[in-house]
Amino acid sequence: DIVLTQSPGTLSLSPGEGATLSCRASQSVSSSYLAWYQQKPGQAPRLLISGASSRATGIPDRFSGSGSGTDFTLTISRLEPEDFAVYYCQQYGTSPRTFGQGTKVEIK
Amino acid sequence: QVQLQESGPGLVKPSETLSLACTVSGVSISDYHWTWIRQSPGKGLEWIGYISYSGSTNYNPSLKNRVAISVDTSKNQFSLKLRSVTAADTAVYYCARARGFFDNWGQGTLVTVSS
């Protein structure tokens, strides 16, 4: 199985600041088949990014994804109050599909 | 607009079978792949398996011997059965549309395994 390791575990930031979240894979993710999700308490995860860098429908352009191979990044350019949540990466290049353990972005 | 809704018992006894259904609206279930994912505090998000529009399945090897996913096109619904459950199977279970990534999710249903 591909293990996805997200860092940091928690980011403490203020609204308006930028956030950089990392997702590192234990082996190369084929064809950059990597997705990012946002999850708020009591809600299901919401797809933000697929294919490492393609924003899902309706996702603001302050969210961007980059990377390939084993190193991927989710960047939030300017944090809005609604962006404080937990973020997960997921690979879908290999079965079984696997998720990272999550990065919590909290208000400082 | 694609919508998914899980249904089924919220409490299952150890060693019994967990059974959930997911009703899909807004699209034909025959046009996509569909998946089950669960989330527990101890293990985070775990992919359980998926069923394709043709009915073929792919399961997580960690659960393969206990899990079955099926589809009922007449009801636009797909289902999960997980046999011989233990407390470790206590989780929020989500159904979702699978396109490799998961772009539409149900709200999730908490299933507790306890006597």
C-alpha cells in the first residue's frame, strides 16, 4: 500500500495568511493521481483538487495544488474564516486507495 | 446535482453483519463507479472498496474477506455488507461517487459495534 504522510499535523494561522500543506508518498504516485479534500466537523470531506493540480467545480482559486512523484503540496493563498478545517490528501493511482492522516488548519 | 444518502442500522452486535445502503439521486447509478469509505478516530479515512457501473468490484485487501458491495439499478442504490464485525469496525461510513478521486459524498452514518 502507498502510505501518505502529511505535514505538519497542525497549522496555527490567522485569517489572511497563506498556508502550505505537504503530502509525501512512500512510493511514486502514478500519473499524479493525487487529490485533496477539506473536512469540517460533522461534515463529509469535500473534494478540492484532483490530478494534483486541478480544482474541483466551485473551488475558489485561492486553493492550488502542485507536485508530482512522491511530493505534493496544497497551498491556500489567503485564509478565509471558512478555510479553517482538516485537509486530507488521497492517492488513486494504485489500489488500495489510501489517504493521509490529515493536517488541521486552526485559527491562531 | 448528484446527491447520496446512506441508510441502515446505527448499532450492530459483534460477530454480526453490518448492512448499509446508499441511495443516489441526480444521476443514473449505471453511469459511474461507486464507493464506500469509513472514518474512525483510530484509523482516519479508510477506503473500503468500489463497484463499477458494470458490477465489477475492487476491495481493500485489509477487509477483502469480510466485505461485499452490490448495486441495485432498479432502485438507483448500492449497498455494503461487512461480516463478522468487531468494535474496530465502529466508524462513520460514507458512500461516494468514485472517479479515482471521490467527488460527491453522502453525509455519512455512524455505525457502532456493541452488544
